[in-house]
Amino acid sequence: MATSLRRAVGTPLLYFFILGDILGAGVYVLVGEVAAESGGAVWLPLAVALGLAALTAASYAELATRYPQAGGSARYATEAFGRVAGSVVGFCMLAAGVVSVAALARAFAGDYLRELVSAPVLPVVVVFLAALAALNIRGVKESLGANAVATAVEVGGLLLVVGLGLWVVLRGDGDPGQLVEVGTPENGVVGATLAGAVLAFYSFVGFETSVNLAEEVRDPLRSYPRALFGALLTAGAVYLLVGLAAGAAVPTDVLAGSDGPLLEVVRAAGAVPLWLFAAIALVAVANGALLTGIMSSRLAYGMSRDGLLPPVLSHVLPGRRTPWVAVLATSALSLLLAVTGGVSALAETLVLLLLVVFTATNAAVLALRRRPDDKPHFRVWTPVPWLGLASCLLLFTQIGAAVWLRGAVLLALGGLLALANVLRARRTESATV
């Protein structure tokens, strides 16, 4: 039985993987919420969020080239702080991925789909997740090939919004003055910008999933930093243009009150059928779910191989050499969550879970710097992981009490997993003595 994954991913496919994961469903729904928190200057919190995300992304670039194996954040935490930390971080990352796929499956069956066809939610969710699992098992190269096409559609849809927003402004129906309106009755300039940046930060996450593909990248040292920073800068530029277009073309209160804020730009322009943009949004949602599903299955595979999850999850399909058991297990959990919870309930704890992961990753860079390593790898400027840690702590302060309560339950489950792994390891050591 093959125990390693096939190195079939080059720089272009990795770039599109990261870009597609960042340019997912978040920007299609969060622009309105950012406007509600910060005012018409939607671009400002997006710019702040890009800077915060880039700090942690730099830490990932160093660790992914130093440890180019599946497992990602869980492996880094294990190397730096031991199996307990690795178990907790891996559980948080895995839980975030599974919950994210479930939320996206529910979103796929929601309002955008209803612009095209009326169908019951449950059958749509089942077929959607089954199709994603089949493509994932088929092979990472095939999955990333589909992602490249979907990413082109996503970028095209967002650039369409930019073009339509510019047209609305040029014909005199927009209000560019809204782009300098920062603040709400509840918050001043700084508070409103920070509140909006917390929401916008979620739009930039996705880069962290790519480290779980490091074992399938042909030349991680060369490919990963180029693909990561290239994709993050591309996504940031597109997001800023979208923020400028939406903020200038649509009244802030209309933007803030919409569940489909980019549809409001299309509606204001009046030149493109709403069903066409709904189809583009569905591609974005499906692509985000596919990429997150790839991450979750590779993370489960890597944690299993490292002894942090049951060994059955490390089984690889002969010939295809894809982690088929991990794919089926994570897809089944996503299905269970999708049929028992709504999109908002599933999504609320994602940022908290990922902040735990990002905090551990930035700390791992600093801890592992103390150990000699002769292998060449990307090395980030030392203040950057410290700033990454500070940014995570800053964002922690913006998390509400209800989310902290749900997050505490999940972290407790992660702690139980860590305890079980420690006890199992001790029994194994005793048996070999």
C-alpha cells in the first residue's frame, strides 16, 4: 500500500488553489456586513485585513518549506510544542474545515440557487457533497484543474462587479463620496475600521489550507512562497476594487441590509441578468467547498499518519494515491452538520477556531528558530511572526461572548483528543519497554 502522496502540483496549480480558496464565497456575502460595521469606506477594512493576513501567511511560507509534508498547522505545532499542542491545533483546523464545507453546502442550496431553480435543501446538499467527495478521491491534479477553471469564473464575476460599479458611477447614479465615510453611530473611525476588518479577515483566510498540499508540490521551496504571496496580493487587489465599486455604486444602507450585496451592484447597473451572476456565485461557493474539502481530507490523513487520529484515515487509494478514507470521513461529518444546522450557526465559530490555529503557527515559527536545520527553506523577517501574534491577539478581542462559549466547547473536545493521544502514546511506550 502506498503511504506517500504523489508530487503532482506545480506553481501555477498551487497559485490557483490558493487564489481560489481565498476568492471564495466570503466576499460574495461579507461586503454588506463590512459596510454595516464600518460605513461606505468598505475598502479600508479590506486593506487592513489584507495586511493582518499577510503577517500570518509569511509564517506559513516558512513552515511549509521547512516541513513540506501533509498535516500543516498540526504538524508545526507538534514539532514546536509537542503532541498535545499538535492535537489541539489539528483538531481546530480540521473542525474549521469540516464546518466550513457544511456551511458552504448549505449556502449552495440557498438563495443563489433559487435564482435558477427551486429544489429542496437536503437533496441538494447530499448530491453536492457526494460530487465533491468523488472529485477529491479522483485525484488532486484533477481537483485543482477544476479549481483553475472555477477560479477564473470567480475572478471574472468579481471583475464584472468592478466594471458594473464603475459604469454606475460614470453615468452619475453612484456616490463616490461614500468611499471616505468611515464610522457608524456605534463606533468612531478606529473602532469601525477594526470591526469591519474582523469581518473582512474571514474573506482572506484560505491560504492556510494550502500547506496541507505541501507533500504534493513538486518543488515546495521554489513554488510555495511564490504561489502564496502572489495569490494573496492578487486576491487583495481584487477585493479592494470590489470594495471601491460596491461602496461607490450602492447606497451604504442598501449594501449593509443585503444578504447578496454584490447582486445589489448588478441590480443597480441593470445590464446583466441576475441569474447569470447567481450562477457565478454558485461556482464560487462550490469551488470554496472543494478546496476546503481537499484541505480537510489531507489534514486528517496527515494527523492520522502522525498518530494524532485513528490509523484508518491514512489509507491511500492504490493507483490514485489519494486519501480516500479521510475524504469519505470528512465529507460524512460535513453532511451531518449541514443537515442539522444553518449557515450562520455553522460559520460563527470559524474565525475563532482559525485564530487559535494562526496563533500557534506564528508561535511555532519563533520556537522552531531555536533548533538548527541545515535544509534550505524560506525564512521570514523575525519581527513578522511577532506582529502576526499581535494581530491574532487583537482580533481575539473582537470575538463576542456567545462565539467564545461555542468555541470553548470545541476546544474542550480538542483537549480530550489530545489527552487520548497522550495516553495511547504512553501505553505504546510501556508495551515496548
